[in-house]
Amino acid sequence: MEQFTAKQWAEIEGGHTMSESKEPQFGFLNDINEASKMYRTRQQLDTVDIRDTLNFAFVNLLDS
């Protein structure tokens, strides 16, 4: 079964040509940018446990 976005369903129901759904080629960069917002300064990074940081990064990579 094909899955359509809300925009594509609206186009189909409205009698319009359905637009293509393209994933951004480098969409993972947005994820990396979001994760980088957790630690804005070196001092913030020095206060966290490295194992917790690595676990968090691993889980986020699995989710992508």
C-alpha cells in the first residue's frame, strides 16, 4: 500500500497532479544541527558524562 503525505492527498482529492515526495539528500544534517544545540559552550560539554553523550548519539543515529 502506498503512503501519501497530507499535501499529496489534498492534491489527489482536489483533482490536481500529485507532487513528488523527495527526501532531502542530506537531511541528516538537520538532525546533527539539532543535536548540537544541546551543548552550546565547552563548559556545558565538560559537565556531562561521556558515556551518556555517546549513548544519546547512538540512539539518535538508530532513530534516523
